[in-house]
Amino acid sequence: MNKSKKRISQAMIFIILFGIVSLFSDMTHASSIRGAYMSLLGASAGAIGFVSGLGELIGYSMRYVFGRLTDKTKRYWLMTIAGYVLDVLAVPALALVGEHGWIAACGLLIIQRMGKAIKKPAKDTIMSFAASQEGLGKSFGIQEVLDQIGAFLGPVLLYIVMLFKTEGSTFEIYSRCFAVLAVPGAITILLLLITKYKFPNPENFEPEEKRFTPFKVKKEFIFYIAGISLFAFGFIDYSIIIMHVSKTYTNISAQLTETSSLVNSGTLPLLYAGAMLVDAVAALVFGLMYDKKGVKALAWSTVISAPFAILVFGTKSTSALLLGIALWGVGMGAQESILKAAVTKMVPKSSRATGYGVFECSFGVFWFLGSWLLGVLYDISIPAMIAVSVVSQLAAIPLYIASDKLANRN
């Protein structure tokens, strides 16, 4: 028993603790009902796509600024804690929004994304220090598994709230759901402070460089950034997916009673919960594959996940919908584990937060542009939206392969 305990390094304990923090943090995000809630408050598909994209734009583009600031100050914990506070409190505050207050709700969601912008470069850099000891793909995969367990439990919690709080209007039921999320939000902050107390200097996990290495954009990094930007452009935000499902499946006509019994307003959170379970498994599988195959693992995950839009938006079949959401989860899981692991490998320790900031800034700009365009196309032509989504994701694969070849050559 003692021998097995000794095998767990301090770096792995840190990775697991940080993953548990992410678990409770993800429980607060309520991505499973945000799109439907925004629609209920009066927002159009175009507005939801715009706000989702704008939130991602701010949340990702500002990461470059905060990444540079983190590298300059080395205040990893301060940036991480400040970002988490905004991140986990903004969504529960949606409980305070009025019945027609979709503009106020948009503001809170943008604040939440700003919190992520502040914390992410510092958080990922801290994780990379420990991951350098335990295997990059495996470490980020483990963190994503724990993260997505939270993303699974969050919708389950919302489902339970909806199950027992059936009195009142749909708006009132949703408001209660958001209020309950303040509990995992508070637990997140408490666990984060405990982790900081136990590991005040996580940068010590990775040996210091002999000399300072300024951030330098290499060719393989450029190809990699171009590939993930195309992927981000075509990867449809879940807010649009859940809005489509709520419109198409919960108001289905009488001849489709089998579908409506499986997919209704009460089971919407469970769809996201299922996607997050797939995400968790995919993160670990493709994370381990990355440690063996490199960026090629991302190419394989993209081939598998790219057709999700055809299944979700191109049919009215329950089985096709469920498969499509599962493939969406594969894309998310691989993205979360491999993308961060690859940046860690390409960027030196002393400027890694800046590297994460550059990567996430580009990712966010293209996520914003894609979400906006795809949201507009949803109102104009769903087949066109599907085509843009699939083609854009598949176009990223040659760039991943080119990046991998350049990296191996060096």
C-alpha cells in the first residue's frame, strides 16, 4: 500500500487537485441551457451566435494580453484566482436577470468569458509545469476528464432542479437553476485556495532554463495556429446546437411523438451531460495518443468529429442527433487536451503564458467570426451552415500534418 502511494508524484497530485478545481468550476457554466435561456429572454439566433462569438472573442483575444502580463510578472496564482472569481460568479448571477433582460444576460456572459481570459494563460502555464514531469498529453487529458465530469454533473444538477421545481413559469425554473450554481462556484474558490496553499510555487515542477528564451514564432507554430483557427471557425458553438434542438425537437409535431418523448425541455441538460462524458473519454484517449503520435492525433480526432453538423442539423432523427452531439463531444475533448499539450511542446517555459495567449487569441478571433457567420447562416440556410462547418474543420487537417512534419524535422 505504501509503495503505491509513493508512486503518485507531487506533480500528479497537483494535476489531480487542479482538475478537481476545474470539475467544480465547470459545474457552474450551465452551457446546456444558456442558448435556450437566451432564446426565452427574446434573443434571436443571430444575436445568440453574435454574443457567443463575441464572448469567445473577448475571452480568447484578451488572453494574449494577460498571457504577456503573466510572463512579465510571474504572478501565476494571482491571475488564476482573479479569473476564477469572475468565471464562477457571473453565470449564477443570471438568476438575477429580468424576464426580458437578454441584454443584461449577454453582459454577464461576456464578464464570465473575461474571467476565463484572465485565468487561462496562467492556469495552463501552471499545469504545463507539472505536465512536463508526467507526460503532456496524459496530464492535460486527465485534467480534461475531471473538467468534463464537472461539465457532466452540472447539467445533471440542473435536471434535478427542474425535476423537483416544476411550479412557476419556464423563466422562473431556469432562474432557480442558475441560483443553485452558486454552490459549486463557492466550492471552486475554496478548493483553489487550498491548492495554492499546498503548492505555492508550481513553477518548481519544471527545471529552469539555463537562459531566458523570448517568445519566437516558429514555422510549425504558424501552421499549427492556422489549423486550429480553421477548426475554431467551423466548430459550431453549443448554444446554437441547443437552440436548434429546443426549437426542432421540443415543439415537434404529433407524428413524431417518439422523438418528443426522448428530447424535450426537461431532458435538454442531459444532452449536454452526455456530450461532456464523451468529451472526457476523448480527451484522455487522444491525449495519450498525442504522447505517441504528436499532432497527428488531432488530425484523426478532426476526421471523426467534423460530420457532427450534418447529423445534428441535417436530420430530424433522434439517433442521428445523439450521434452528432457525441461527435461534437469528441471534437471538444481532443481540442482541450491536445491543443494545450502541443503549445507546451512548442514554446519554452519562460515565455509559455505568452505562447498560450497567442494561440488562444487566434483561436478566439476565428471562433467569434465562425460563430457569428454560422448563427446568421442558421437563419438563412441550414445546408450552407453545415457545409461551412464541415469544410472548415477538414481544411485544418493538412495544416496539422505540415506542423507535425516541421516539428519532427527540427
